[in-house]
Amino acid sequence: MSLDSLFFDWMEFLQIQKGHRPRGVLQYERVIRSFFHWLEVQGKEINPGRVTREVIGEWLRDLFYEQGNISNRSRASKLSALRSFFGYLKYAGLIAADPTKGIPSPKIQPSLPQKFSTEELRMLFSAPARDTTQGLRDLAILKTLYASGLRVGELVALDCAHLVDTGGYIRLQVMDGKGGKGRTLTLRTNPSKTLREWLLLRREMAGSEDALFVALRSGKGRRLSERSILNVLKKYAATVGIESADAFCHKMRSTFATDLYDSGHDKCSRCGHPVQYVGLIELAVLMGHEDVKTTMGYVAISERTLRRTAIPDKRFNEIEQED
């Protein structure tokens, strides 16, 4: 059986049997094809049944030293694709043993998310020219990213039909989020007003598949790509003096999570008693997380959490109190 036939059967298995999304399957396929291309370049036999644990170890070292994959996360992802492919071959009875079995994954060190400050958000939202079509579109993109916490891929996939306008708030229906799961998000009055203004212009344009955010110049009417959304953010970040490396879409998602968690713990204006609007579970649902442990990373950098976890001045007063 040819490699192409093996790839097709494996990808079909992932989509039909495992329920993987096409995009993820294609990413896995690219990794496997690059692995067999590496075997060819190294002069090794292009035969899945001849691949050994030692060969895979050599490939992992080559990724690190020669191909610049110094990120443990990157190499762990590639090894995961290899495990999926050879695991399928073993399951289908096409190889006697899985060569990836027993190979440890590179350890991924957890890192805290980053967020935009209030001043940075203020500058970003004031940068687009609101009296131009492009400026209004870009402002709608920036505010929607922040106000909804959407992944950039989810923002790109939004159609006009996915918006439910209640007259005050706009609700976004995420039809195919990570893992194929959907959810509904609410935009308050301010971002809803901006998005509504853009939507009025958008409906007068010809466009791709009723996409919400489309190109206005080259490829006019074409759905914006994830790269295009990132470029919009970086463009205005550069305008207001934010370093390019510090401007990325997931940072907007992190800011949404921490700000929502903080704003969800307001105090009653009458009695001062805390009013709990948003808890960890609610935040996890809105973020589209399956495991609340993932959400905890965002909560850990919220102002409310940081204040609660600081030793109070009262304690220092007790320590330093003179006899």
C-alpha cells in the first residue's frame, strides 16, 4: 500500500471514527509528510514498518538542533501526530509494533497568560479612524476580540447570520469552536454599538459566504484570515507604541478572561456586599474550556486574585508593632 493511501485511510479514520476536525487532521498530515520527507533526505528506508524508536529519537534531536524546534510544545505536538499515525497503523494491523510507544513527550512548562493594560486598550480602541470603512471594521474587530474572548479562528469563522441583535446587546453564536463545540457570548452596549455600525456597512457589500469580517482592498469581499486579524492588531499596536512581540490575538482573549472575572465581583452600591456574577465555572464555559484547570491560569493573573493573595498591611502592622 502506498504512503498516500495510508495517509488517506488514517485521516479518514481520524475524522470519522475519532471525530477530529478537518483543520487539525490536515495539521497532523503535514507533520507526518515532513517526517517521511526527513527520512528520505537522511537516506533512510521510506517504510512505516521499518521505523524504529531510535529513528524517531534521531528525528526529535534533528528538530531541536537543526530545524530550530527548540520549543518543547512544538516538538510535543509533532510527536503527538506521529503517535496518532503509528497508533492507527498498529490498530489496523499494518505494523507489528508502535515505534512511538515508550517515547516520553517533551515536558511543557506552564506559563501565565499575558494581558493588555487599561491604558493599552484605551490607545488601541482610539487608534482606528472611525469615519472610514476600514477604521470602523478594524475597531469592530478589536472590540469584538476583547469583549467576547473569542479565539482568533472563531472570530474569522463568524458569519453575519451568527449575530443575534436583541436591540441592545448583540449575542454571538460560535457554531464550531475548539473540539467542535458551540457556545453563545453576549456583547454589552458599547461593543454592540460598534459591531452594529460595521454590520450595516457589511450588509451593503458583496462578500464571501456571508462572512462578518472581510477584506476591503486586495481580494475585496474575501473572508479575512487569522493572519489578517493579527495584522490588524499589530498595525494599531505599532501606531500607539506597543511592541509587535507584545501584540497578539490571544492576549486579547486573556484580557477578556481576567477583566470579566474581575468585573463579575462587584460590590452592592447599597450595602457593599460582594455580588458574584461570574465564577470560575461560568468563565470556563464562556472561554470554551473543557477543563477548569485551563481557566485557572487566567484567573491567577486577575486583579481580584492578585489582591486577595497578597499579605495584608494589617499583618505587617502586627509584625512591626512595638511592644
